[in-house]
Amino acid sequence: MEEIFTMQNIIIYLIVINLIALLAMYIDKQKAKKGKRRIPEKTLFMLVALGGGIGGIAGMYIFRHKTKKARFIVGFPAILILEILIAIAIIL
């Protein structure tokens, strides 16, 4: 039986989840500009917690979205750092 958690599959997953997080930040910014119903903050945090930290942080600064909210400025990088530390601990 083929291994599911190969390095290639993990890299593909991380690329996809980060693109989704980046896209979610873009969509939420566009909805904010138009005064439409927004993507819940919980959803944005969940995408980052699922491995989309780089995409979420990039989306914050590329689209200038949520950059004045402390919970995003601190929360997104904190989650990313925690995930990196966990990955290092697993690898070692």
C-alpha cells in the first residue's frame, strides 16, 4: 500500500492550503470593500491553523487586510511559529 504522508504530498498540501488562505484574505477584503457579508474571522484563523500561515500573513499585507487588528497581527505569526516548532520537534 502506498504511503499517504510522503514529503511530496505534505508539500503539495502546504502549497494548496496557503493558496486557499491567501485567496480567502483577498475575497474577504473585496467583500469588505463592497459592504457584503464577510468570511468569519474563525474561518480565517482555521485556514492558518491548518497550515496556511504564510498565505494568511501574505494576504494580510498584500491586500492590506486585517493589519490593524492585533489578534491577526499577533495571532497569524504566532500560529505559524508554533506549527514550525511542532514540525521541527517531530522531525527531530
